[in-house]
Amino acid sequence: TEGIQLLYNPDECTYEQLCAKLLSTVDSTVSNRVGNDRGTQYRHGIYPHTEAQAQVAVRVLDLEQEMCSSPVVTEIRPATVFFPAENYHQRYLEKGGQSSSKNAAETVRCYG
């Protein structure tokens, strides 16, 4: 899957908040699709690095399921080796004239 690896300050943002943010940006009940992009590389998931993070992810998905009439298909799997994207994918938002700044008000536009 395509993914991001985040470094975060838990004093500013909890792992639970990060998991909830992901779920606010995808349809957790649809497999292999994000927006108009389709294919197995577009599945969505949470890939925790620790057992504590895994427990948080399960709790967040359980809460998500309570709000959905269809099964939640967002996967939870342990984090493994992370390979950075090719250079042309790095700083993608900035290259497209968008901001990735903390608390940026602009909605991220998709390209296709």
C-alpha cells in the first residue's frame, strides 16, 4: 500500500487523534479505494509500531464500526519496513502549490 510514516509529539497530538484523523479522510467501509483512486495500493490501514498503539487502533476502529452500518474494512497490521517514496512524490503538496503546514486552513486538493 502507499503510506506515510509520521513522527509526532504525543504531548501535542495523541495516537488516537491520528487514527481518528485518518478515518475522517477515508471511507472506512470501502476496500481498495480512496476517492477516485482504485487498486490494492489504495487500501487504507493503520500500522502501529507498538502493542499499545495497536490497542488504540483497535479501539478507534471499534468506535468507527459503531457509527457505520457497513463493515469497517480499514486494516490494522504491525508496521514493517518503510520505504520512502520516489523523489517525485516527495513534498507533493508543496510542488502542487498547496500547504502542508500545521493547522493549514486550505483543503487538500486531489490530482488525477
